[in-house]
Amino acid sequence: MQIRVKCSCGEGKCPEWAIVELQGVVEVQPDFQDRLQNLQIGLLCRPSSQENYTFTVGYHELTGSKVPLKKPLLVLKKIKHSNAEEDSATVNLSRVEMEVIGIIRHRILFKIRPKALISSKLLLVLLSF
């Protein structure tokens, strides 16, 4: 089977994507198990023009850096085209194409343990008990 790969965005104009790589496991609370689509788990920021990033998840902040991949990865979208041939028996033949929707050249690597974020007001409330 032949699969065609096409890029409709033009050479050198594909959107740049990045992989966010975390060390450990991100677990979803039981309240959100049925609503995982479009669930915001944190806030990813690049505080300066450097290649350092921060990722805030709840009361934890991770610091990471942008690392190039050895080989770039393509983000593909599968497109099925079905053709119905009129013979004595109708046979559905499908042709598959892959469309390039992005390219990944970097990953944002968070390999340092998270820092706990506790505001001074919350700390005062906890200490008053």
C-alpha cells in the first residue's frame, strides 16, 4: 500500500511544535477523569528571551530548558479518500494520504525536581494553626 505525504503549508513554512518532556507521572484527580479533553494542567512560560522555561502545575513550579532533537519529527494528519467502483459488486477502495501539519525540532525538558510554591499569606494561615 502506498501512502502519500503532502505538505500544504509550503516548504519551510510548517508550524513549529515542541515536545514537553516531564520526568515522572502527571495524574489526573478523579473529579476530572471524564473531562480530559481540553483539560488545562498547568501554565508554560518563557520568562525571558533565553531558552529557559517554567511550567507551573498547581502549587509546583518546574524549570526546564529547550533542547534540540537529533532528528526532527513530523506531525501528520491521516486523510482517507474512498472511491466506489461500479462493478458487478460494489467494492470500496480507500486511498490514504498523510498531511503534514507541523514539525518538531525541539523538546522542552524538565529534569529538575519541582519547587513548591507557597505564598506568604498561605504560609501565615498554615502557621497560625
